[in-house]
Amino acid sequence: MLAIIGGSGFAQIPGFKLDRREVARTPYGEPSSALSFGELAGHAVVLLARHGYGHTIPPHQINYRANMWALHACGVTRVMGLATVGGIRGDLAPGVLMVPDQIIDYTHGRSATFFTLADRGVHHIDFTLPYATQLRRACLDAAKRAGEPIIDGGVYAATQGPRLETAAEINRLERDGADVVGMTGMPEAVLAREIGLTYAALAIVVNYAAGRGSSGTGIAMGEIAQVMQQSTGRVQRILEQLAGEHGG
């Protein structure tokens, strides 16, 4: 079964037909929201609002472990994480959609592993390719069938938040090889790998990163909301195709 984790501006997916909501209990506390079971384009999916309904949970306080545990426990096998990001690379302008293939983690102080108990031993997972190749390809193919242009590959820089970055910090991220910047990519991706979930991300560029393009002297928050609204239908069409390919 496919799960969709909705980020900023995407807690609800147009066209999703709700069947029921379930409040999950996990060894790591409560997930960000109840799990919403239903259908998208006639195919069973599960939705989880990463920031909670009403966008009440900031990036650094999300219970990522509870979120991934709850999805795994309810029978989900594939997870598509929606991520609103700032574009660093020149061609990643507001409104562009991208499927990242790499990630750099700049976060700190987050509960970033399930392997914290002595009786579970020490585990070193392979994270060479942080996003599942097959699910990435499925998302790209879904975009093609939906007629939506999308960029294949890019490096996601995961920063701590909740504040946005300085122009100097973006310069540093660019030197490090980052193409977009967001706040929720980690530890979500690594926890999915640890617990055996197939995970990929669909990044929606909603603004130029600090010091870039129209964000040269500041980021206009109102314009971000406008881009998110304009991108909703495009994301919906891709997810509908993706849900159909996986048959739920």
C-alpha cells in the first residue's frame, strides 16, 4: 500500500476520498496526525500530515519515528514524501517539481534512528542511495503520464529550521553541492530505510533560496503560499498516476 506524507501546504490532497481515520499508538509516542485511509483515483492510499492538521508542528519537533512506525504498522510498504523546498540551483525556480536522488543532513538534535536500545544491537544501514530507485522512477513515470514536467535528480539539503537560511548559509550549501533546501527530509528518509519502507520524495520548489533570484534581499512569504496553491493540481495529477501504478 502507498502512503503519502503531506508537507507544508499539502496536508490535504484534492481528489482524496476519505474512508476512515485511525489514531495510531507507537512505542515512540503519537504521530503528527491520525492516519487517513481512503482512495485516490480509485486506488487505496494512506495520508499523513507531517506538520499536523492546521500546520501546528514545526520541522524540528516532528515525531519522525512515530510517523514512520505508524505507517509501517498499518501495512504500508511505499512512502512518497511531499516536500516544499527553496531552489538553490539556477534552473530550480518557483513552481518547478523535482525528484531528488541525494540528500545532505544539516539537522541536529533530532531522534534520527530506531536503533537506540541496547537489546537491538548496533546496526549500520547502507545509505549510499537515500531514496529508493524504483519508487523514484515510478514517480518520474507518473509525472510523464500526467503530462507534468519534472526534473530527475538533485541534492536536497536538510536544515534544522524553523527559521529560513541566511544568504551566506545558502552559499555554503551550494558549495557543498546542494540544489534545493528544506527542513524535513531528514531523518524521515533514513528512518524509512531502517524500518524497511520504500521511500522517495517529490520536491515542490516554492521559492528561490535566500540570496537567489527574487529572494536576493528577502523571501516573500505570501508568494510561497501562492506557488503552493498553483502547484496543488499538478501534484495531485502525479500522485493519482502513482497510486494507480502501484495499485494502492
